Amino acid sequence: MLKIGGVPDVKFIIDSGASCNVIERKLWETLKREKVKCVSKKCQKKLFAYGNREPLKMAGSFTTDI
């Protein structure tokens, strides 16, 4: 369990070898409802699942303290 942007007890797996970590929309909506402290913006980066040629559909990106 992690504390993400001031929101306690968030189940999360960090991939320390990845350039970024991805969360599902349901978790993002929960974090927003719990008043996560973060800086969010539109996603400019294209992310690809391993071995896939189509980029993932991204809602946005955010930066916060963990």
C-alpha cells in the first residue's frame, strides 16, 4: 500500500524499470474523489504495451509525491 499525493492506503505496483507507471481510470477517479495533491496535464507521450504497435489510449498524466 502506498500514500499517493496525500491519499493513504492505495494498492499499487511500481515498475522501477519503466519510464512511467500507468493506472486505470477507476483508480484515477478514486484519487480525485479523495482530493489527491498532484499536477495533472494532457498526456503528450505515446505509450505502447509490450509488443503492440498501437499506442494505449491515455486520459492524461500527473506528477505527485509517493
